[in-house]
Amino acid sequence: MAEYRVIPEGTVTSPKGFLAAGIYAGLKVFGEEKRDLGLLFSEELCDAAALFTSNEIKGAHVVLGQQRIQGKKLQAVVVNSGSANTCVGEQGLVDATEMTELAAKKLGVLAGHVIAASTGVIGVELPMALIRQGVEKMELSKEGGHELARAIMTTDTHPKELAIALEIEGKEVTIGGIAKGSGMIHPNMATLLCFLTTDASIEADFLHEALKEAVDASLNMVTVDSDTSPNDTVVIMANGRAGNERLKKGALGADIFQEALAELCIHLAEEIARDGEGASKLIKVGVEGAESLADARAAALTVAGSALVKTAVYGNDPNWGRIIAALGRSGARVDESQITLYINEFCAMDKGLPVSFYKEAAVQAMNRPEIYIRVLLHLGDASATAWSCDLSQEYVTINSAYTT
């Protein structure tokens, strides 16, 4: 595992050469702490990579972003919350393009080096008059990353941000990131919005590979409600300000960077699961001894996403049969006679046989803010972890009145 240190109050602008802003522009109902429009900017043109939703219905900014990222160069991201800019016809692409042009003009960069992102209610056009005014009055700063983290929130209860520093070939490299996500969370190439930055010098193709590997092990292993957003976007920009030798696949330091990026993404993924709509508990599902990595991931995600498992966790009910049932339908190869199962510290099943336990003790073990479900398949060497949250009445309340 890569050695790194967490930067106190670190955020997406912690790497050298990155600035940001987040303001309230009127796209959402007013609140003292609310922000709904943001900018992320690098003082240098960056090598860049991005991943987007594989939902067949795509937000206009996703369509535009998929075109822009082909050039592998970016310098800024402009983002709004409150409207997803999805399912609004051709006007959606017109507005997404104008958003990037407004940002480019303000920053003095090429519009082709700006990517847009939107999140919020589907089927609502962007209020471009408010966005035009908002972009004009935004003021970028090193501290603006915290405001940007708020600007991308929808039903999130708090911003999700982190920055870490590590040494690569004698140079200090910083990686920063912010993410948003609370509902409509299920893996499918990315998870809602996540913006990552680094001052490392990295070759673009390796950056894409590193991002894909990190996301597959983190953001693609989060499920809150088994619904995939049409707007999922993950972007990473690398501006080279750290002055290290350019990283490429197989180069010294490449593995260190890859591991550190994955660890940062895992932190953000866990925070998304912890902040799931209506959640009171984080669920972590670890599958060990699978025949393949694909099997381990499928098993972990299926258990984590089971509504029956999630409601049992909410009610402190050690009904471990629900876990086994989800495991059996996951598509992973399993052998009942080989399965060992733990919920926190108590063993419910050992090599296919139920284990007697004091139920009240098990209930108390589940009455915690974090629940760890550990499954040992004893079929191979592959392992994976998925993150989820309990399913509460509050989830229904939030989503039954989302637009009303």
C-alpha cells in the first residue's frame, strides 16, 4: 500500500496550481449554506481523463464531456446542481455548451478544454440567465475547493472531500478530490459526480488507466438504492506542477500513484455510502477467497445492494439467511459447504453450517454506526469490498417528495 499523509482540511484545490469557487446562484431553494454553481480551474493545461455513466439515458453534459475528453486535455470544470439537464431535448446540449463557453471566457481558456457537469432533477432545463450571472460573479481561490464541494451537493447532508500527499522519486505529489452522492447510487462506470486533481506529471493514457482501476475498486463498488444516474461523471486533471518525472505505465512511481489514487477514491466512496439518503449505518461487505475478482465484486455488490439485507441492518436483525440468499443469486461461484460468514465479530455460519450464538449479543453487535459483513468463500485468492447503507423509513420520505 502506498505511503501517504492526509492533508488537514484538504480538498480538490490542495494540489499546486488549482483554484475553485462555489456560489449560490438561485438554482435551488435558498439556504444559508447552500451553493449550486461552481468552477474548478487549473493554472496550467492538464492531461485529463474521465469516466461517465453507461446508462443509455445520458445528461447533455455527459454527451458533451465524452466528446471533449477525446482530446485528453482539460483546464476547467463548470458544474451546477439543482437541474440534471437531462431529457430536455436539443436545448440541453446547447446549454451545456454555453456553460463551458461562459467559463472559458471568464478564465481566458479554450472552451474545448472545459467540461461541464450537472446534477439534480431530470426533465428540467437549466436556468441559463441565472447561470450567466453566476459564472460572471464567481471568484476563484485556493480555499474555493470547500465551496465547490458544497455546490455539487443535492440531498447530501455534508460535503465529501479529501487530499493526500505522497513522495514520488523525491518530489512531493498531492492528490485532491471531492464527490457528491446520496441517492440514485449504483455502479455503472462512475458514481454521480467526482472531481479529482493532482499536481503530478502523468501521461494521459496512464492517467485514464489509473482512474479506471481506482474507480472500479471504489466508486464502482458503492450502492445505495440500485439506481444508476444518467449524469454520473468522474474527472481527473493532472497539471504537472509537482515537477516529477512524467509518470507512465511501468515507470518508477507509477504503482505508488495508482495505489494512492485508489485509496483516496475508496475514502470518497465510503463517505458516499455513509451519507446515503436516510442512512443511519454504513455497511461494508468484504468477500474473500473468491475464484476470480469478478466473482468477488459481484458477490460483494449483490449483498451490499440487497434491500432485505439493508432493512435487516436497519433493524439490528441478525437474519443472516438474507446474506446467504443474496450471495447465491450474485452470479459468483459459491459452494455452500465452504462458506463462512461473519457479521461484525460474531460468526453466523462456518463452512456451510450454522453457528449457535446468543441472539441478544448479535443484536447489540449490529446496533452500531458501522456494520462489517465478511464472507469467506474458500474457493480462490480473489477479494473485494463493497459499501452500502441501511434502508430506513427516512429514505422513503426523502424520495416520495423529492420534487414536491
